[in-house]
Amino acid sequence: MNDHRAEARKKIQLLKNLPTLPGMIDQISRAVESKRFTVADIGKLISRDQVLSAKLLKLANCAFFGFSRKVGSLTQALVLLGFDVVKGLILTSSVFDMMKERDQGLWEHSMGVATASSLIAQAVELPDIEEASLAGLLHDLGKVVLRAQMTEDMLSIAELVEVEGFSVRQAEREVLGFDHSQIGQWLAESWKLPQELIEPIRWHHQPEGAHQNPRLTAVVHLADIMVRGYGYGDGGDPWVPELDRGALQLLNLTPQKLETVVDGICQQLAGAGGDVPPI
Amino acid sequence: MIRVPVEELQEGQILAQDVTRQDGMVLMSRGKEITPEIKSLLLRMEVVQVVVEGDQFASEEERQAFLAELEKELSLRFSRVEDDPLLMGLRELYRRRLHMGCYPRPRPQPPAPPQEDPGPPVILAKKDRKKP
């Protein structure tokens, strides 16, 4: 099953059916690059899509961005979060839309990791907290696409987890020859996401692989473990993955800071099942 | 702390969190005791639900049973990393917080009345909630 030809075939099958980037993201990117548009113009551009606008505002008001006042308009969201993060949120919302049946567990897991990434980033004083939240939100991109596009393989993967006790990652490798972090990387690259965001998606299970943004990758690695340990949302199997020591050293997270993060998780996620905006 | 629909508030309950509107305006401060007057004021202000002190459990046995269930789930989650002292430390942090009421999931409500929308973390006035 694991020979390279089967692997390559799966990869081609996946990439051929690759969901296209929503046109809106392209339009915004071009508008931003042309430098002839103001923030208000771009806000108007997005607001043509009412469903998307409403979702964007909901996401911008999520606790992990930590604004004390309500973000009331798209213009405000663009100013506060910046184009890159807003683009990322549009992407997140489009990607989760691809799933025919909404997977609330995976969505909650992603929201949880976004929250924990933001808390860890604050504790270790990362310069860009919003970027950390976004990286957390997108880290399991590959799983979302896998569930949306390769439903038959997903059934085999779920069976290996259920019956054989494989971790989701092991099962993905067994069935496909690669795992969701690899799929996430292909997608992120084909969508031309910034490299800083690709690394946490690709290396959140093996943070030593990150070279451009090892600290952000380490943040998402730890956030994933903390959220799984806490038991919030559903990442596909119940088990906490291994913690990479190098990542921990890179973050220089003292026991006190770790407790602060745990307290933050308790405050923002405790019993919050119903508080997560459905996407 | 429990979240209670205003209609179901009982006399003598204490507000555990400020009642705020979505724009952040505080309508009523925490610590206030619920009286029939306060309840009807909240209703007139079209507040949907508030957080009061107290517990979501009918009895201590019920709470212990739920805690035991959550502890079992916690152990299962960490069962494959038991050789990592750091992760065992994290498990202990979570375990202690379980006993402080930090539950990762709400208790399954047996015969809960139908709730249309559990609502966002802030307590909203009905007016705000009806916005698209």
C-alpha cells in the first residue's frame, strides 16, 4: 500500500480535485497590490458577498483576537486585523464550507487551537498575535480538505482509528502514504499563502522541520497538544500527540506562563461548546 | 456559575457576571441579588440570559459522577504519552482545574427544554440578537 506509485497517484487525484481559491481572495490581493484602493474600497468589495461578510465579522469578534470592543464593520476589521489575516479568515470560511456535512468537532478543534495559539503567543511575547491565531485556525487545513474531498479514504482512515487504535496521522499515512500536514502544505502552496503560515500547517507535528518561522510553528504545535489534552473539539482521534522538546525550548515557556495559558484556555473554552459560532 | 434564561431566574440568585450589551455597555453589575423587580427589569431590557452563581448540578452525587466521567476521558487522552513527565504535568493542571469547574464540555442535559441558540459569551439583549 505504501509504495511510491500509489502515493503519487493519490496525490495527483487530490490535486486534480483541488478546490479553487475563492475569487474574492484574488480580487482582494490584486486590489491590495495595486495600491490604488483604500481600506474602505476593499471593505466594500468584500461586503458584496453578504454571507461572507457576516461570517467574517463573526470570526473577527472571536475571543482569540481579543478586541475589547466589538468589531462592527469590515473596514474596522481590515484596519484592526490587516489584509493578510482577513484574507486568511475568508480562506478559512471557504475551506470549511467545502465540507458537505459540517464537521462541528473539527471546527471546534480549529477554533480551540486558534485560541490557545493566541494565548501562548501572548505568553511568550510573539510579535504578531493575530498571525498566531490565524495559523492555529488553519493548521488542520489538510484534514478539512481530506474530509471534504476524499470521503472514501476518510472512511478507511476512520476505521483504522476506531478498530486498530491507530492515531489519525498514522492511519492517514497507512491509507494515503502521507498525512494531513502534507496535504495542508500542498493546498497552502497552491493558494500562495505566505510562507510563515505554511510552516505551522506543514510542521505542527514535527516542529523541527520549520526554518523560516520556527517559533510560530512551535506555538501551534503546543497549542494543538494543549487543546487535545484539554478535550475541546475533535481532531479525529482522542489521543494527545507527542510533545517536541526542541519546540518547547524555543518558546522558553516557564511553568508559570504555562499555567497562565491553561487558565486562559479554561476561561475562553470552558463549556463553550455552544459559544463557537458555527461556520 | 451557570447560565440561566431570564424567564427561569429564581428569587435570591446572585448575578455572577455583569450583564452587558454587545457594545460593552453594562446594564447591571455582578453581585446583584435577583428579586421579582430585578427580574422584570431584565425582561423589560430584553436580556435573554444571565450568568448567576451556583451550579448546573442538582446534587453533589451528580457533580461527582460528571467529574469522574471527565477524569476518565482526560486519562484516556493522555494515555499514550504517560512516559512524558511534562505532559503528565499538563494532565495534572487540567485535572485540578476540572475540580475547579473548568469543564471542557457542557454536561449533557437530559430533559433540557428546547433552546434555539445557546448564545454568545456576552449576554445580549434580544434586540442585538435579532440582527442578521
